[in-house]
Amino acid sequence: MQTERMLDRMRRIEAYVGWTEADAARLAGVRAWLGRALPDLVEDFYAAIERDEEARGLLTGGPEQVARLRGSLTRWLEELLGGPYDRAYWERRYRVGLRHVEVGVDPLITSAAMARLRAGLVGALLSGWPAGQPGLAETARSLHLRLDLDHALMTYAYQSELLERTQRVERLATLGQIAGGVAHELRNPLNVMKTSIYYLKNVRHAPAEKVEEHLERIERQVGLANGVITALSDFARTPMPTVGPVRLEGLVEEALEVNPAPAAVELVRRYGEESAWVVCDADQVGIVVANLLRNAYDAMPGGGRLELAIRREGPWWGLDVSDTGQGIAAEDLGKVQEPLYTTKARGLGLGLAIARLLLERNQGQLRVQSQPGCGSTFTILLRSVEPPR
């Protein structure tokens, strides 16, 4: 699949820059006599490498490696001039870029090398061109195009391979973080369940109320463990939204029914007179609102005030979820929406990451403002839409 994508892109780039069969014919026409200059070009190329400490450091295989590389460069130049510029040609060029990643060639060195080869080839073309013969400018243009196309492909291969390697490393690092978070979050409820099971198995004639207490404890811990798994599942599998007109006030009230405010939290609604109709997937945005409500309650363990305000903001409707909790430190404010980042003693740090992901898929936004000791305001922004008729 990667090769097919590369080939498709190069065909489109060739068409974009205007490479034609006429260009190929021009290079084929000068290949015989321009090819006589290639040994000197290769000699000059490796003499320049010997003079550069960084480039010289890449040649660790001694004279045998240098001899192989000289042969490879000669063949590369011969193909550059004569083609054929087919699938096999592009695949060989692509492998050169991959090889550069493997041996750690800096892209700047590759660009400098291409510039030196270009100067040599153009110089040989100009010095060897028969006096008075037309077509020099067109042939020089074809040569420049071919060199640019080859350089573009090697750069693309380099960047693609480097990106893939970086992503693999990041995925492994993320996997390690997730594994550590899951282990931490599941170990506590498992330990509690283990203690209760030990009691139920070993205490003879335990009072009925004690048995009931331990069974309820096990049930609570199973719920906690299931919540961890659900959070991971929600983050890994967020389906594309099914959008339509939704009344934002109704969506908020549904979330409040499932997640009512604790007795110690004063709930204030500021909805305004105009109904706020937005376009979104009601289920997905409902998850976001419920998450923000639970976060607000958690931020006010001793009680406080939760204000829900719906307001216009240009083409958007905004829902502000404001609490009077402990707030978020300035150094944490930019990170709280990142996966696996949490300021809580418990939790995987996926809630706000899931919220942001869901809102982005619904063409919405999530903003946060906070001041330590004064509370936080999380704002959902969704595109407004005309109410259904």
C-alpha cells in the first residue's frame, strides 16, 4: 500500500511539474556523451565527502564500502539520464531514501550531495554541448526537472520512514503509560475485592449485615474496574457521529438526570430565552456534558456552586460549565485535555481527551479557563442551526 501511494503521488507530481516523454528523450539523447563525465563526477563526489568530517563519518565500512557506493552512484546517475522512468525506477529511488534513514544520513547532507551532483551534471552539459546546436536550454530544463523529482522522492521516503519509526516509538511509550495506568487503577479495586472475598470465605458464621457489607463493597469495586475498561474502550473506539439538529438545553437536562448534582452543590441554570439549537450527535455530546458535570462535582468535594450557562458566540452556541472548586494550576492548564494526563489521585486521564475528541468529530470545540482557588469554566462550542419545523 505504501508503494502504491508513493507511485501515485510521483505520477501526479510529474504531471504537475510538466515532465513529458519529450524530456525523457532529451536526456536519452545526451546520455552517451554526458555519461563519459560520470567517472569524474563520482570521483569529485567522494573526494568532497572525504573533506567533510560529518559526511566522512557515515563511511564506516572501509575501502570496500566506498567501492560499492561508487558503483551504486554510477548506476544511479546512468539511470537518471537514461531511464526508463517506470515503476522499478521509482522503487529503486524510494529505497535510497529508506536507506538514508537506516544509516542516519542527515537530510541536509542529502540536499548538499544533490546540489553537488547537479552542479557537476549541468557543468558537463554546458561544456560538452556542441557550439551552435539548438536545444541546450530545453535539455538543461529536463535535467533539472529529473533531479528535482528524484530529490523529492528521496525526501518523501526519508520523511515517511522517519515518521513511521517515530510513531512506533510513541505508540510503545503510550502503551507503557496505558499499561501503568490500568495496572494502578485496577490493582486497588482488586485488592479490596480480594480482602472481602477472604473475609467471606474464612469467617464462619459472619453476621448477615457484614456479609451484605462485603458483597456491596465487591459490587462497588467491580463498578470501578468496569469504569476503567469503559474509559479505555470509549477512547479507542469513538464512532463517527450521526449529526442532526439538537436542542442544547434538553441535552444538558438529560445529562443532569443521569448525573444529578450532590446535595452540597448549588446548581444554577442560565439558559436564556432563545432556544439553542445546534448540529451534533446527541449521544456523543451527551457524553461530553456528563463528563464535565462529573469533573465539576469532583472539583467541589466539600460543596460549592455549579453554574450552567448557554449563550451565543457568533455562529456558535456555547455551554459554560463553571464550578467553584480548587481550580487548575497554570502549568497543568494546557495539558488537561491530553490523553493520560490527570491531576486527580485516581483516574486514567482520558475523560477530557475523550471529550475533546468527540467535540472535534462534531465540528465543535472545548475550551478551559481556570484560576487556582477560584474554580474552573469548561466551555463547549457547537455550530448553531435553524430549529426543525
